Amino acid sequence: MFAVIKTGGRQYRVVPDDVLEIGKIAGDVGTIVQLGEVLLVGGETPVLGTPTVTGASVAAEVLQHKRGPKVIAFKKRRRKNSRRKRGYRDEITVLRITEILTDDKQPTVGPRSKREKVAAQPSEGDDETPKSARKKAAPRKAVAKKAAAKPRAKPAPAKKAAAKGKSDKK
């Protein structure tokens, strides 16, 4: 199941467990926020909104508030000292989509703890032992490299004295 949501003047296609960066929204880190402007809910029978789907929302966990990359707006015209330099950084909120809700339901999934991680399961073809069980090889000792002697540069030849001639001074 997927949904198309609208926030901050942009539209995003989201599925559960997606991580996306949007414009800053209110909410503390680690809390669940609901995004109510759902334009489409897809699945076996997609539902289109006119303009939004009634009773649908998307629950998301706030992971982080941060600032985006620096953007510089530089204007220059061909006039003396005619230039303007302005810069800014967008405020960004990083979200993890937890669920897509329909029929005015409330979110059932709470925020994840920091220690909870999805364990990678080995594929069927891998018969190797896990990394933690392998013996670590003894680290190699670093071999000191001798610095090659650099030839000294020859001193620059002395400049010839300027020819003495008549000066323009009177």
C-alpha cells in the first residue's frame, strides 16, 4: 500500500518505513505526527481524493530536525559595484513513515527505540560464519618509509645591474 501526501507545497509518494526529508514541521524528535493531506491511497483498489481523501492520514515518526545545504543567490549586473550576494539554508525535518491510515483511524505503531535495529538475515547460499565468529588476523606492522633525499635547488643567478643612462629628471 502506498500514498501520495502533500506537505510544504510539495507532493511525496510514500510507503511504510520510508525515510524522507520535508520542510520543517512542528513536532519533537521521537514523536509521531499525522500528515492529513493525502491526495491518493494506492493498493488493490486505489482511492483518488477530490482534492484529498476523506478520513485518510499518514503517521510518521520525527527522526531529526536539521538544516539543508547552503544555497547562494548571487546577482551581478554590468555596473560598477552592482552585485548582491545572499545565502540561506532551509530548515528540514527527517521523517520515517510508520503507517498509512484510512477511515479516521489513529496510529497504532509507536516510535522505535534507538536500539531497535532490523537484523540482516543471511541468504540461503551463504554458508559462511557470521563476522563476529571469524578470527581476526593479526594487524600488520607499518613499515617506516625513508624519505628520499631531495636535491637542493641552485641559487638564482644575480640580476645584472640596470644600464646607467640619462634620467628624465630635470
